[in-house]
Amino acid sequence: MKTTTCVPLFRLSARSVNSIRMLNKDYQHPKLGPFVQAAPVLENPFTSDPILPRALKRLLPNSEYNSVATDLSNFGQRIVKEVDALGLLAERDPPRLEQFDAWGNRVDNLIVTPAWDKLKGIAAEEGLIAIGYDKSRSAEARRIHQFAKLYLFHPSSGLVTCPLAMTDGAAKTISELNLGDKFPDLKEAYNRLTSRDPKHAWTSGQWMTEKAGGSDVGGGCDTYAVPVDEVNHKLSGYKWFSSAIDADMTLTLARTVQDGKAVSGSRGLSLFFLRLRDQATGKLNGIQMLKLKNKLGTKQLPTAELLLDGVNALKVSAEGRGVPSIANMLNITRVHNAVASASSIRRVVSLARDWSTRRVAFGNKLVDWPLHLATLANLEILARGTLLFTLESARLLGRFESGEASAEEIALLRLITPILKLHTGKVCVPAISEGIECFGGQGYIEDTGIPGIMRDAQVTAIWEGTTNVLSLDILRVFKTTKFAAFEAFVNRISGIVTKAKSGQNEKVVQAGTSLEKAFTQLVSTLKAAQKDPQFPANLQRGARDIGISMGNVYTGALLVEFAAHAEATPVDADVASRYCVEQQLLTVSAASFDATRNDVEKNIIFENYGKSKL
Ligand code: MFK
């Protein structure tokens, strides 16, 4: 008789055989499945952060560090116990607009979840704006402490950090205007915006965006201001994208009408202050809330289209100086934006790190799979870099505002603000996407609270200036400072490289050498571009590559500086080395400025589209 040997299609491992035996012996049909996955745990975001406490220790004067660390540690605890749950509630119960009451009266009633108001109260109580304006503090401490605290707060804040950013920007703009004596309203506004008393504190809006102008504010602003007298005006227009409209006041731009005419372009814009509600009646000040925006993310945030119809407002800038006046606000909100991007990376990495110790797949905890470790390590490096870059900006801002910054530091701050915003907004989206993937399908499930991190991160590359608008701002800084800001950048990076290369740690020396190579190439590429007869026209097409490359180089330098410190850990050296030696820091090259590519690119984009439409 012929015998046949059956070859199994796959061989069962010893572990699978055992589990089949177990099933055969103890089998009971579990209705829901007996396995429950342990969820990732949110740890105190201050004490569990691998570098924030150490970075602060280095940046803050000794006299400040202990009290700041205690405050942040306590706040971190409050975030875990109280704030994070409120933030999730705000996401789950988004704002609604009730325009009419049951009888047909126009009411424009904005309904926000109590969690939102509670979070705003906590923000005031914790001094999230006030700390930045505490003149009794040292130059660095006020802004570093404030932004470190916002870094802890943002991922749990239910996006209350958006009105906080605008509130900070408004406080800064008002203080720069220095008109408190002339305008009691501005004095009151400043006191309330920087108050720690939730009952007294205000938040501000920042109404710049109109239907025809998001980035191009000067070209698109169609709001008109009819003078009542030299200061008081009646504003009419349509504000297309107005964030956090539960604010108490706002700063906005409008064109003054004189003899029935208004100046076009940004030179025709002035800055106006207004309260959203009449002080006596509590009714809206000539404002109609037309529609809440239906956005990809930031759903917690009441963002609206507003019709201004005879709004009482005060002109607070010189005529035609609206854009440069509100730019003070932009430069502050851009740092807040970086805090949002950087802290969102940290949050997803922190949860993924914890989850890697709880989740078992293919017989091992995730932490025991080298492939998973490699993925997480890359994210951790990004989290560290974006934090250090944000703190650098906060440090310079504090020095500038306290009058202690040198001319070189002032120029550097102006230059790195758009670079920081651009860099962090750009890297956070893919990083958070990768971080979410670390949770497998669970990262895609709303109940976990994880997908919201992704949704809310996407906007950080858009609002407060898209990547391209910020790239153009970098060129604006080159021009307005006659490249002094670029020289300041060169000096700061060179200083770090020189120090790192003179140290004993081989990895740090290697990282410094690698950084120097990229940095030298960046400088020579820019200098060559400057010699081009078509400069500066051709510089524009390379602006994004300049911004991205400068952001990468600056981040690398800060990681190297951190690793070169006397109290650095071996991990700091590994991180700096991974970032500077193994990663491609430059996207800029001669091709970035090559105008012959314009037509090629047009052809690539519009093939089979129809030339007549161009
Ligand atoms: C959790 C984080 C939350 C973050 C908060 C989110 C709240 C959301 C609210 C919003 O999204 S508000 C909308 C944000 N909109 C923007 O960010 C607008 C983006 N567009 C730009 O930034 C354009 O570059 C800009 C409108 C400034 C261009 O305006 P112009 O008038 O075409 O520019 P121009 O002529 O170069 O500059 C006019 C003046 O402003 C010049 O000064 P001078 O008149 O003295 O020469 C510039 O130097 C000055 N300027 C422009 N940008 C500046 C600046 N000065 C200092 N810093 C800047 N960034």
C-alpha cells in the first residue's frame, strides 16, 4: 500500500502547541473575550520628562530653579488628576451656536461646555499668562517658566492654549503700544489679560483673517473703520476665521475711511481695540456670530465667521501702522504655536513609551522588539530637539523684554521666531502620525483620546503663518536687518560647535563636527545664492529650503550644546549624535534657487490639466 506523508502548510511553534493544548483542556466560550489591554498611563508630564527638568536647571538662575521646579511638578500632578479629564470633556462636548431663540429673536448664544470655562479658570489661576509679565522675575525666568508650564498644559488643555496665545499676544502688543495713560480701556485690558484671578481675567481674540486674505492680510482686509472722532470708530466688515470668540476683547485690523475713501494694501490698515460686549448691557457690540467653523480638528475651540456691523472700536496704532503693530502679537503667538507642536510630540511619545511596556505582541512586550524601539527612539530625539528649540526662543524673548538682550540677541530672536514656528509645525505632524501608529488600531479609536492629538497638530503648520509665509518672513528678516540676523545665527551656531569640538566626549565631538559640516555648507550655499545676478528674486523659490535647513541646524546645535554640558548624560550624547551625524540636516542646495526649474515644475504639476486655465 502506498503511504503519503502530509506536510503541514506551516509548522506550529512550541508556544502555539501549548496554547492549543490549554484550550482543549480548559475550553469555555468567553462571550466578550477574557483579555483586557492595560491602557497607557499619563504620567506627571514634568517629572517624567527626560530633559525638561535638566534643561530648566541649566537655563534658570539658581535662585529661581527650585521654585519653578516645584510649581511645574505640582502643576504636572494637577494635569494628571484634573486637567486632562477636562481637556477630553472639551473635545467631546464641542461648542454650539444658538442664533435664534424659540420666538425668533436673534440671540447669538454661544454655548461652551463647563469644562472649557473651568480650563480657562485654571489657566488664569496657574498664571499661564501672568508669569510671563511678572517683572519681579529675572529676565529669562519669566518667559522660560511660562512656556515650560504651557508645554505641560497644552496637550491636556482642550485647546484653551489657543485663546491663551492670543491673550499673551494682545498683552504684549498693548504693552508695546505704551498707551495706557491715553487709553484707560487699554490699561484695564492689560491688567485683566495678565490677571491670575479667574473672575477678573480676560482672554483676547486676534481677528486678522478675512475671506480674501488669510496670509495676505494687507491684500484681503475688507473691514472699514468710520471715525466718530480721532480715537473712536465704527467698524464694519466680515471676519472669516475668528478663533475663541468667547473672548472679552480683541485686536483687529481695519481701513480708516476718510472722505468716503480708504487706502488699499497693508499701508491702509490700522490697529483697533474692541470689547466683544457692551459693558452696561452685556449685549454683543455690533457683532453677529454667523457660523461656527466645521474644522478638521481643534473642535473644542469656538471658531466663527463674524459680521461686524457698526462695532465700537478704538484706533490704537498710528494710521496705516496696523500690520507692524499686530506683528508683535504674531511673534508671540508663533512661540505659543511651537509650544503646541513640541508638547504634542512629547505627549504622544510619552504615552507610546508607557504603552510599549504594557502591550504584548507576538509573545513579547513591544519594548522588547528592536524594530519598535528604533521607531520610538527617533520620535524621542525629535521631542527633545523641539523642546530645546522652544526654550531657546523663550530665553531670548525674556531677555529682550527685560531690556537685557544685546542687539545681536534681538536680531537672533526676530529670525528664529519664524524658523521655530516653521520647524516645529512641520515636524510635528509626521511625528505624531508615527506616534499614533505605535498604538496600532487603538491609536485610531476616538475613545482613547489619542486621535485628537493628530487632528489638533495639523493646524500648527497652518495658523499663525503657513510654512511658506514663514519662509518669506525669514527673507524679510534678512532684508530688514541687512543680514545682521543671519550673522547672529552664524555666531550662535559657531560658538556651540567650537565648544563641543573642544570637549572630551568623542560622540559629542563627532556630532559637533558633523553639524559644522552641514552648517558650513548652508552658509556657503546662501552666500553663493546672494551672488546670483537674479538675487533676491531667486532667493524666494528657495525660502522654504532655507527655513527647513536652518531649523534642522539650529535644533542640532541645541542638542549638541545640551550634550556638551558638564552634567550631560551619555544618552544626551547619543541623541546629539543620532540627530547630527545620522540625519540629513540640509534640504537647501543650489537647485533650491535655480529659476530654470520654475517651468519644469509647472509642467510637472499641470500635465494634462489644460494650459488655457493657467
Ligand atoms: C496653541 C497655539 C495657538 C496659536 C494661536 C492661534 C490663534 C489663531 C488665530 C489666527 O490664526 S490669526 C491669523 C494669523 N495670520 C497670520 O499669521 C498672517 C500671516 N501673514 C503674514 O504673516 C504676512 O507676512 C504679513 C501679513 C505680515 C504680510 O503683511 P505685509 O503688509 O504684506 O508685509 P510687509 O509689507 O512686508 O510688512 C509690513 C510691516 O510689518 C513691515 O514693517 P515696516 O512698515 O516698518 O517696514 C514689516 O517689517 C512688519 N512685519 C511683518 N511681519 C512682521 C513684521 N514685523 C515684525 N515681525 C513680523 N513677524
